[in-house]
Amino acid sequence: MMKKRQKQKAALGFTLVELMVSMAVGLIVLAAMTGLFKMGMTSTLLVTQRAETQQNMRAAIDLMVKDISMAGAGLPTGGIQLPTGTGNNGLSKFGCDQTGTCHVVNDTYPAGNYMYGIVPGYLNGVEGGAAVPAAPAPAVNDSVTVIYADYNFPLWEYNVYFASSTSGANVTLSPNSTYSPAPPAINSAGGINVGDLIMISGGGLTAVGEVTGLSATTMAFANLDPLNINQDGAASGNLKAIAALEGTTTAVTAYRLFAVTYYLSVPTAVGQTPRLMRQVNGLTPQPVADDIINLQFAYDVYNSTTNALDSNQANPLGVSESPNLIQKTNLVVMGQSILNNGNKSQNMYLATDVSASNMSFHQRY
């Protein structure tokens, strides 16, 4: 009886070897499951990073493409001569606001103060020349400025008269009765702002002024404006030249222009990342996309000397090619993911190109 009981008791439970083998197998399975789980989480984060980065960059590119595609719309063929000649006060500016702060370097119009539909900005694409730590070497960042007429606010539905035949400093406006319903007041919501650019045509001339003051019936274009466009003392290329031809009794035609500059800004606050900025006329710049770390432009330009197309010109002005002959703008944007997963950010490039249909046309493709 004693031997039988001992045998039954010895048959219960696991041996130490069996237990160790079971634990080892369990740990292997657990490690494999942990690895699979970590891999799944990493893949999910990677997809999330890429999706939000791509979405952010696409929003930025779509906005830039819209503006670039409008370049030159409503401008006279070839662009507009800004103040020039005896008495001029220097080159006019873009990319500056009403505080007098200019947000890109090389911020003056080229070719002796000439306003083209597109003004390339080679290697001046970061405000203040700041470094973008995450940008790939070599650190190439450009800006671009595009100019086109605003067809949303119907400024052309007003009778516009100069207040003096010897100065372009003031104009008066009244709704043209041939348009029904009457246009909204110029200082209403969505209307004209101080700092806006106004293109005025009359007497066979076209000139531009920056609004320095306005009411429901008047606009002022005083000298020493932030963009240095209202130069009443210049010999030509100013509003005064039109006033001298048309006087105070002949109506002139007015449109608002949009001079839109895109560039990168690196905030000084800790934790903030580089962002794409959009600056219009002489107004305050607005951020349009965060975590944009690289912005590059190149241009396909018709060469009037060789009668051929010079493609992918990064700096057309630097090789004496006219911005008026730009046929296509090639755009590359690099973005960094907002989610960094312990400093493991994802960087992505998006590239596109856009033809400005309102620029000078040459059948060279």
C-alpha cells in the first residue's frame, strides 16, 4: 500500500525541466508578440506621420499653385513701370508690411523698378536669413512674388477721379450708375485696406499706388509709404503722370492688385517649427502651413536671344533673363512631420509645376 501511494504522488505536477521549457517557450512567444505589436505601432505612426505631412504640404502647394497660376492676370502686357526718372525716391518694395518690416531680403522690383507678373526670389526664402536646422544641405530656400488683379472686389464699378491735376496723392470714388446693384462701399468688409495696391489706368498710361488712407468715398496715396510706391516727385511711372493727363474731370479705371510673396519663417519661440508664410501687398503676413523646411523654385524661361526654352532656371534674373518670359514655374516643397515619435520625424518632398497663363506666350514646348 505504501509503494502504491508513493507512485501516485510522484505522478502529480511538472518536473523542473518541463517547467523551464514551458517558461522558455512562453517567453519566446511573448517576445514575438511584443515585437509584432511594436512593429504594428511603428508602422501605424509612420503612416500617420506621412499622411499628415503630405496633407499639410498639399494644402500649401494648392494655395501657391492658385496664386502662381494667376500671375500677370489683369496687368498690361509686359508688366508695369513703377516710379522712375528724375526725382524718384529709389526702388519700390514687396514683401513688407505697414510697420516697415520687410520679410525677405532683395525685396525690390528688378529691371529699374519694373513690376512683372512673377518676381523670382533666389536664395532669399527665409525671413532674416535664419537657419532652418532640419533643412537638407545645401540649404537652398527661395521665395516667389506673384502679382495679379483682384476680380472679386469690383473697384472698376466706381467712377474714379483725381482730386488734383498736379498730384496723384488723392482720388475720389462714387458708384457708377450703369452697374446694378451698386458696388459695396470700398471700406466695407472684404473691401480695400490701408496697404493695398491699386492699379489705375487712364490717358494710355497705367501706374500703381499704395493706399495710405481711405474713407467710403476717397483713397489717399501719400508719399513715404512702406512699399515706396507713391512717389509723387518722380518724373514718370507714378499716379501723378496720369493725373496730369486726365485732370480732375475725366474718370479713370481702378483695380486692386495682389502682390503675393511666399517665404519661410523660423519662429524664435521654443518648440515652434518653420512655417510657410503668405504676405499680400503691404499687409501683415499670415502663416499658411507649419513644418515646411525647404522651399525651392525653378523656371522655364523663353530665351529671346536663342529663340529656345531655358528650362529649370533657378535664378533667371541672375542670368539676365526677363521674368516676363517665364513660361512655367517648377515648385519643390519639403515638409517635416509634426509628430516626431521621440525625435524620429519623417521628411517628405512634394513637387509640381504650374504654367501662368497670363504671362507672355511663346510656342516653344
